[in-house]
Amino acid sequence: MRNFLGKKFAIIIYNKIQQYKYKKRAKKLYADFDAYIFKLWDKNFGFALELPALKRLEELCQKEKPKLIFEFGSGVSTAVLAKYAQENDCKIFTLEGEFKYLIQAYNNAVRKYPTDRITFVYAPNNYKDFLENLDINKKVDLLIIDGPTGDRYSELAKNFYYKIISPQTICVIDDTEKKEINKEVKRISEINSLEKRDYKDAFYSKFHQYSILLPKGRDTI
């Protein structure tokens, strides 16, 4: 028992040292990034959408000016969207199947960037109740899928993606180092003739990957 606790404590200390090291490096590389969002990323280190991805998301929003945005899986990225929504005409839906994470994302986003342009949706049961009753026939400008949980790749969710994604939709999708997720993302890109770009610039893992799907010929990032 003592050896087990000792190893567990050693892992915690190691992770803290690594986090400190990466935070120092990240501060240097992203000195111009929003300080509040950087703090949220640091607080949720290893769980939040990776810092380079958050930066690219912010740049995409500012350049492309998306009007209709769907986010599956709330988090630090929700704060990026809230900041964008303060100064831009848009409608954002952020869906979360875990109530505590939805409340956390709401507090993190609206505390700093109050806006009425985001609809926070508690959608358990694979988003079933929300998606089946959502009357939408528009294609979205930006889709964000943050996190690998099964509900974000349930048949219902996948069918919804096909309904709202067009050849003009930008998609930011996390955890595509996982084979099944990457396979689905490739399918989405092929069906909609989107260009898939993969990024492996996470601070915490050389294996982690996220992908961005862009309309062909669009060079925005």
C-alpha cells in the first residue's frame, strides 16, 4: 500500500513539474494570446482543447466571421467563442452531456465575456432529446467537436453532422489520433470535399492530434 501511494504521489509531482515546464514554454510562444483563456487552458491542462488549437480557433473566427456555430463538448473553447460573440453577429449552440461541465463552461465563458448569443444546451442521452427536436435546415459555418466521448460519435450525432456540414463548413475536431475518430473525420471530409489538416503540436503528448477541415483552396491557418 505504501509503495502504491508513493508511486501515485511521484506521478502527481512529475505531472506538476511537466505542466510548469510546458506552461513556461507556452507563455513564451503565445505571449500575445488572451491571458484569461490561457489561464483556463493551464487550469485544465491535458483535458482542454490544446493551446495551439484554441489559438487557431480564435484566428479562424476572426478571419472567417462564422454566423452559425455548433460546439459538441463545452470547455475552454467555449470561452474563445464567447469572446468572439461579444463583438460579432452570430448564433452559437454549445452542447454538453455532463451537467457539471456545462455549468463550468458557462461560468468560465460568461463570467469574462457576457453574451446572449450562445445557447448552452444540457443534452444527455447521446444528445438525443435535443437533436431529434431541433428544427434546423441551415448548414453551419463552424463545427467544433471537443473530446473523444462516445456520445459525440453516436449514430444520432454523426447523422446530425452530415445534416449540417457543407463544403463551406469549417470543422475543428479534437483527438483524431484515435483510429475510429480519425476514420469518421476522414469520411466527413470526403463527403463534403473538405481538406483535412492534421496537427500534432500538443504540449503534453507527442501522440495527440487534432484536425481542422477546411473548404478546398481556403488558406486561412
